[in-house]
Amino acid sequence: MVTAAALAAAALTAAPAHAAQPQRAVQRAVEPLGKKVSVLVADARTGKRIAAVRPGRRQSLGSTTKLLTAAAALRELGPEGRVRTELIAPPPLGGVIAGDVVLRGAGDPLLDEAQLAALAGQLAGVRLITGAIVGDESRFDTLRTGPSGDGAFDAELGGPLSALAYRRGRATPDGPVQADPARAAAARFDDVLEARGVTINGVPRAGTAPAGVDAIGGVQSAPVRTLVAAMLRPSDDWIAEILTKLLAPAPGSTAAGAAVV
């Protein structure tokens, strides 16, 4: 549905720059939407009111708060900023990694098959992993919903919140979202490696990277401007919650991220 704000913006864009006409243009755009709609257009630099229809009416902010999330992400992380999903493991010797390979997430909401394939490519030459693939989501807390949920899985959100979520918490490209997204991502990466001929002795699981072990590979997210666009265009609640947690220091929480916003 076209929003009142969008109609008002279109009306202002089309209106000649005479003092009284922006007000009339906004009124014409908003009136067909009914008396519950309110609009206030102001100059952000001066605060001067340009046009208004029922500006004193109290409204639920709803998805317009994504504009605040977007502005905070662009300001704090930078439009070209990226987050890095890493592989934490002992260096391979003779084609063997002795121990676990940890897939450590950093809050990339668009983590997908191409990125897992790129990570697998960085293990070219490895033929045996004696441990398991471990999914590490410790960059965020483990609450799976935002403030409107109870912290548990919420199908309406579009996936469980996690710092490591392959295709929003799936274990296969087109499968259902899982209650344990870190384990699901580890399971998918396990499958990707096995399809390339790597033998993995352990069973995929969730966990955390051990201290003192360096990254042996990593892949960058799309730039923040792309993540913000992916949130705003369809009004994506799940990406908005991920970006909010990403704004907070580890372990990122909705409350801490909202304070930054």
C-alpha cells in the first residue's frame, strides 16, 4: 500500500515552489486516505513547517522507525562498512585440519550460498577435518525476537535473530528456518565442504571459537548501504532487528542497539 508520507512527498515534488501550494498539494494527497492519516513536513535544517495535515494526532510509528535504524546504521557503521564472517581453525597441515572449524558470524543478514562457497574455496587443499563444523553466534545475544516477541522463535518475524544466520536461519537453501540458526549454518557449511570432497569427522553443532586461535579465512558482507536498502524497500523487520543488534557492542542486544539508534 502506498503510504501517506510517500503520497505527500510525491505531491510536494510535483508542486511549484510557491508558499501556499505545498500545503494544498499535501492536503489533496492525504484527504482520500481518511481522517486517521496525519502528515507533517518540515525543513530538517531550520525546523520550519512546510505543510501539515492533522499534525497533532498521535500515531503509532510502526515501520517509519526503520528510517531511524537506517540512519543510525549509515552513520555508525558507514555506508561502505562491512561485517566479516570468519573461519577460525588451526592452520591445515598436509591437507588436514586437526580439530574444529568454527564458522563465526558477525551479524551479516544476507549470508547466503555464494558466501559459504567462497569460504569453502579458502579451504582448497583440505581433505580432512578431524573435528566438527561449529557455528558461533556469540556476536549477538541469543534472543530470537525483538521487543514485540517473547525472545523465542517467531515465524512472523521472518527468521530467528542470530549473528550467524545462513538464509535467515536455514540449514538448506530452500528449507524451513530452524530454531538454532548457528547450528543450521554449521550444518549447511558442513554439506558444502563435503560436496567438495572434504571428510569431516564430527557432527555440526553450535558453539564458540576458542581463545587464541586465529582466523584462517573470511568473507565480507555486502556494504551497509546495501543492507539498509534490503531493509527499507520491503520494510523487512528481520533485517531491521539484525542491524539494530549490530549497532551494539558484543554481545549485541536489541535494547543496547536501540539506545545507539
